[in-house]
Amino acid sequence: MYLTNFLDRSALARKLGTLEKDLNMVGTDFNTATSILFVGYLLMQLPSNLLLTRVRPSVYLSLAMALWGIISASQAAAHSFAGLVVARFFLGFSEAPFFPGAVFLMSSWYKRSELVQRMAWFYAGSSLANAFGGLIGAGVLGNLEGAHGIAGWRWLFIIEGVITVGLALVAVLVLPDYPSTTRWLSTDEQAYAQWRLREDTGEEDTADAISIKEGVLLALRDPRLYLFTLLQHTSLLSQSFQYFFPTIVKTLNYGNVQTLLLTVPVWMGTFFVSLAVTYTSSRTGDRSYHITALMLVSVVGNIIVVSTLNTGARFFAMFLMPMGAVAAYQIILSWVANSFPRPLVKRSACISIANMIGNCANIYGPYMYPASNGPRYLPGGISTAAVALLVAVLALALREILRRQNKKLEAAESVEDGGRIGFRYIL
């Protein structure tokens, strides 16, 4: 589901056909069309995730998926820049429930030690979407340009939107709800799924433990939420290059189809690196050091890509940029969910608030790469490198804060507890 979510969202990045010419787009129009999606995306984040604690996720998320697939396909009907902007706004609005909802739903099933690697498989959808998007884009531009009098970029929106709607019909049948409400689990299986989570955090994961208002207030009173929100915001800002990646790769001076094909190995490499680092993060119980190391890799990639026009060096750097920033973000997502385990409504609010404010970066981030700065995109590359470095520093700062919190928790445990170790934050 996330693969199609990101595929539909980032289809605009494969603008190598006649899209800008057909819609009379000039200057920063493309940047605006990219960023407007996230205005609609942000407006629906918090209410949607809170609603998810009261409805069946299998039905709600699948309906949202079908809706964004229809709107994504409808972008093909745009005949002006204004029409495209309106469609993109509503595409963001309809996509908003899925990502924070999926993270929240996964955190309702897996123990904290398990979540980071499951998050990698989930977030792999973005890497695979970029890889498959390049293949699909190459195929469409190479074979369907002008077919039946329809431009290639219009075919791209139609094909990807139709695929999404088809998969939504499958998702509603196989997607689980919560451990206590999933209908295809036996009573014993439901009890076992809930017991696993209770053993992990020492508290029940029940939707009706507190009201929605109480959950939101608990979230807003927790100072750690603001630090994690800043971490997620800067992490997403450091990935702004994703929406311009085909454009950046095109500076290697290959043709349109070849450029799209060149993005495939980069994203497949990112997919495998993500699986590897989240595996080691899960096995070692570490989050902060992994994030720091990966963000430094991204820093190096951004510096190289703006420092030289050598084709080999730039292509190598284009591997480093997403391998560092995208892989680190997957660990950040699980770290946020791990750090606000209970009650369920508070966790839902924390995940959606962090994701909502975090994604504000995608409103202004696209303007870091205006076409006038090509082929080096020096301001954007340097800014992204600086932000990536800030993410590394924030990860280390959060590690120290949580380490001190763990010492307080340890000191508060009484001898009467029989030596049982209670909840500890993952560092």
C-alpha cells in the first residue's frame, strides 16, 4: 500500500515528458505543484489518526487508498497549471490518513524490539516506488508517448492510479484491525497478541482507556514529543532531493528514458541498505548511533554532488544521499513510536503530530532545488548537507536525554518489585 502511496505522490517528479510544456508551467510552478500536496496532507493528519482509534483500520485505510488512486488518475485530466495544483491538493488530503495510520497500526501489533525492522519493510515502499517509478516512467515515455493522442505523462498518472484502486480492493480483505478486534483471529490468538504487548511495556494497549481529548493533552504535555517532532522534521527536510531526483540525475546528461533507468539501481541499493541497518539496529537495540552514522553518509553524498560535475563522482554521490537519509528516517519512525508506547490514544496523537509537523518540511523543501540552480544545485545541496548534519546532532542529543530518563526510572523502582526491570526508553 505504501509503494502505491509514494508512487502516486512522486509521479510528478518524473516530469521528463511534456508536462510543463502542456500545462504552460514556468519558473517555480513545478516546485509549487510539488509542495501544494503537503498542504492538504497536513490538514488531515491529526484528525485522521485520532479517528483511527475508533474505527476499523482495514476499512478506513483501504477507502482512503481507493480515493487517492482515483484522484491520482484524475491528474491526467489537468489542462492548466491551476487544475494540476487543485488535484495535487486533494491528492495530499486523501493520502494523509495512510502513512501515520499505518505506522500507528504497526505499533499496535509489534513489540518495540520488533518494530524497527518491520518499519524498514514498510518504508521500503518508498525506495521500491522510486525504483519501479523509474521503470514505469521509462516504459511509458518510451512506448506510450502520444498513444491515442494522449501525452506520456497523462498515461503515467492513469496507469498508476488504476493500479492503486485495484490494490485497495484487495487491501480491505487482508489488512488486519487491532489485536483485540481482528476478526480472523481466534479468541486465544487475540489474547496472545495483546499479552505480547503488555509484557513489552507493562501496560494494556486499549483504545478506550482514555478519551481522545485526554490523549491529545497527554501528548502535548510531553516535552519529548517536541524534540522527536524536530528530529522528524529535519530528517524529512534532508530528503527533499527525492522529489527532484530524476531531475538531478538528468544533470549527468543522459536522455529521458536513460535518466529514469539510472534511478533504479540507486533506489534498489537504498532498499537493501535499509534492510541491513534496521536489522543491526533491531539486534543491538540502538537507534541514535545508527541514525548519526547514516546521516553523515548523506552529508558526504550531498557535498560530493555539488562539488564536481564529474559523471562518475556525481553518480556515486547519488547513491549515498538516499542510502543515508532514507534509511535513517526508517529508524526515526520506529524510535518515535517506541518512545510513546501507552496509552494508545496518546501514541496515536504523538505519531500524527510528529508526522504532521515533520511533513511541513515538504512544503518549503521543494524550493531548495529551483531549476535556475542546475546543474549543480549548489544552494540546495549545501543546505541539505547542513540539515543532515543537524539530524545527526539531534539524534545524539535525544540519546542523552532518554539515557537520563532511564536513570530516573531505574532509581524510582522499589526493592519490593522483586528486581523486575520496568519500562526503559530505547536509545
